Amino acid sequence: MATMDTYRQQAIALAHRFRLGLNTEAALDMVELLGALAGDFAPAEPQQQQTLNAIMTLILQCQERQDWLGLADYLEYELVQLLAAKA
């Protein structure tokens, strides 16, 4: 189990990679990050779980639309804010 600070750093690094056009490799790492977060948020408060699920849904919708900048924004701002609140 990684710390929330580690997850924040990973999310920011992924966002930068999406902005640089490294979509394929960033998407693979994003799946790992989101999977780890889902596991670590399982014992969290229901409100935090719902917020994480909402952010994940928005991230996946951006991925389906190939909206890499929108996806990067959700990773770098919305997800990082949630992780900071959980820390």
C-alpha cells in the first residue's frame, strides 16, 4: 500500500505524460494507479469512495473521447485534491 503522497506524485506525473502526448504508456500506468486507489479507498468513508468513483468515471469518459487534456486535468487537480484530503 503506497502513501497518499506517492499516489499524488504518480497522478501528477501521469497528467504531465498525457499532456506530452505519451497517451499509450500513460494509460497503462493509469490503470495500475486507479486499481491501487480503488483498493486503498475500500475502507474509506462512503463520501470519499463516492468522490473517487465519480472522478474515476470522469477520467474514463475522457479516455473514451480521447480527451487527453481533460483527463490530465482530472488527474492533476481533482484526484490530487481528493488524495490530499484523505492524507
